[in-house]
Amino acid sequence: MDLLRTLEDKVAPGRAAVVTVDVQNDFCHDNGFLGKCGAPLHLVKAMLPRLVSLLDAARANAVPVIHVISYHDEEYASPVVTEQKLRHNLPMELNGRKLRDAPYCLKGSWGAELTAIDARPGEEIVIKHRYSGFHGTNLDLVLRSRGIQTVILTGVATNACVESTARDTYMHDYYLVFVGDGCATTSQAAHDATLANIDQFFGEVATSNAIMATWAAKQARLRIAAAGR
């Protein structure tokens, strides 16, 4: 693998892929699980248009887009997962049911579908059952089979599934570009803490505009070179 020192080199088409994490109705939509539980989703909803723009730019520059989604059916639970829910039984209810008892992101349900973004033909969908997009999935195989060196990471929630996936991105020896304004959670403080931690230990934090600007600059250079022939 090449030693890449600049953002432009890391996110270059042919080398990078954009990975979205858990951009699903139950986590992002007012009518989804978290929305109906009363979780504050304003940061998530503000992030989605920026993510849409980044994905459109990636596709226009032949940068692969990969979607990681969660299924939380009972068959994938464990005593450890159940205990964590019980220990953090938040004072939120869904139709009179406590958070720990309410189902979400069930396979085949509306809640598990992507929100605001669509998987285009040829875009891989990776299914996970734990926080990290690498744990028990084929994400590593999908990336390596495409010759990817850099993961441009986006999605929800910044401090949970996205951060877990970010750490494993680094542990699997991919360059990590963590899109600070292409991720969101329910707390600005939690979001900011993750960005600081990621930037210090696991990868480079960048804005969606900075990433798209590198792609635009490369396209401009190619046009100039073509015109000079």
C-alpha cells in the first residue's frame, strides 16, 4: 500500500470508497423508532442533505459507494446485547412500550430501509448485526476486491456505529477519512468528542466540501490536459 499523506491522495478516485453506516428510517426519520421515542434528530436531519451531495459527487467521479445497514431481529441478539439495553433503559416509550422492548430495524421493515439516500445499481449493501460494519460482515472483502485503500466514512450515529466502524477501518489497515459533517448523532458534544478522538488516533477528519473540492480540482486538471492535446 502506498504512503498517502494528503487528503487529495487519500480520497482519489480509484483508491477510495464512500461507506455509509446505518442511514436508516428507524435511526433518521421522524416516523422511525428513534423519532417516535422522542430522540432529538435535528442534527441527523441537518446532515442528510450534505451526505446526499457527497454521494452524488462520489458517483460522478467513479468513487464506489457502499452502504452498511443494521438488522436487529431477535435472532441476532445475545445476552450481552440484551443486558446493555436493560442497563441503559432510557425513559423513552414507543406506543407505551419501553425502549428495551420495542423492535427496530427489523429485516424487511420500513424502519430498516435507507433514508434520504438510495442504493444505486451496483452499490453493495453490507448487513451488520453489531456496531461495527466490519464485525461478522463481508465489508473487508468488498473493499479489498475493489482495490480500495481509503474508506471515506459517513452515517449515523457518530459516536456509536460510525465510530466503531472507524476504529475497525484503521485496525484493518485502511486509510480513514471521517466526514465530520457527513455523520451525526443526537448530541453535539458526543459528536465533537468522537471527531477529536478519531483525528488523534484513527484517521483524518475532513468536511464533505473539502473532499468534493479535491475531486473537482482533479476533474479541472483533466479537462485542461485534454484541451491541450
